[in-house]
Amino acid sequence: SKLARAAAANVGLDAAEVQAIAAAGLVQELGKTGVSNGTLDTPGPLTPSQWEAMRLTTYLTQRMLGRCQGLETVNAPASSHHERLDGSGYHRGLTGDRISKAARILAAADAFKALTSDRPWRTKMSADAAARTLGVDVKEGKLARDVVQAVLGATGQSDRLPRQAWPAGLSDREIDVLQLITLGRTNREVAERLFISPKTVGRHIENIYGKIGVSTRPAATLFAMQHQLLS
């Protein structure tokens, strides 16, 4: 949950959203209490029945949290942290925009933590190797680049993802600004988040508008949505 919290802060979510993601990270594995230790500790490939049991863990988490009033904002991301953007995850098989930003953050944080932890069937990876593995997942369309970058930034691996060619020739920093303003952040809030001056933010916004051919924030948001730059 500490990693998910740090990643959520890195992508510019507000304090309430960060807290909800941190809380979801604490309970996301509740469903594993419904799986036998024999399955969880299997030292090799799972059998089809064991794999089906594992795929039901997020469903069990959803059911358990659903019995607790006031945990709606926690339940949704906690029970979706094994979903993947290309639909290969579980248990709902959600794709793309149907997976919330919170669930995407939990997915990337959980993947990094799992890769860097010992498991009955393998030894843990180094942080560098885990970062490269997450990079492959980004390339294959399973995990979102922005949240993987945020997770890696929280672990000191922020330079491990290869640079991406952004649409309309936007720079990495312009993408950072664009993503924050489409979340409704003011220039001052963007400046505080990125540790730059409000005046610099204003120049970035002017450059963004010029490159993508718009003149308003709603139009910039539409551009970002059309090019899958947002959650």
C-alpha cells in the first residue's frame, strides 16, 4: 500500500484519492483467504482448477468488501487490481477505460511488488529486472505507461522505461502538464505538483495548445482522450 500511495501521489491525485488507493492496497488480497494454502504454495505451474481458484480471488474480495458499508471507493479498485488494459486480466476481463485510474495504479504496484518478492515457484527479481518486465507489459498494452512510470518513480527506477514518441510532437513534460490540467488542476496546482513555476506551466500549456491545435482545456481533454493519454 505504501508503493501504491506513492505512485498515486506521483500521478497527481488529490489527498482523498491517494488515501482511498492506499486503503484498497491493504485489503486487495482478502479473497486469497478463500484459497487453500496448497494452491497458494504450489511450487510449480498451477493446474487448471487451481488457476480458476486464483482467478476468483478478486471476486471474493469484491463480495467480502461489499458486505461492509462505506467501503465502496475501496472495493472497486481493490477487486480490480488484476485487470489488464488488453482484457487479459481477471475476474471481470475489463479493458481500457473501463479500468479506473485507481485500479491501474494498484495493478502496477502489485505487479512490481510481486516480481520483487520470493514466490514458491521462483526467487524474487531485482528491481531493475522487474522494471524491464513492467516495461514489456506497457509495450504489450497490459499496463498503463503513466502509472508504471509513477510506480517506478516511487522505487527509484523512473528512468527504466524507454522514451515514448507522443502524439503531435508533445514532450514528456508537456504530457505531464496535459494530464494534470485534464484532471482539473489549476496552473498553480500543476506547478506545485511538478516543482516548476506557474509561469512555466503557462508556457507549457501554450505550447501544448499550439501543437495539438486547440485553444481550451475541454478541447485539450478531448485530444488526450482520443489519444489514450488519460485513464
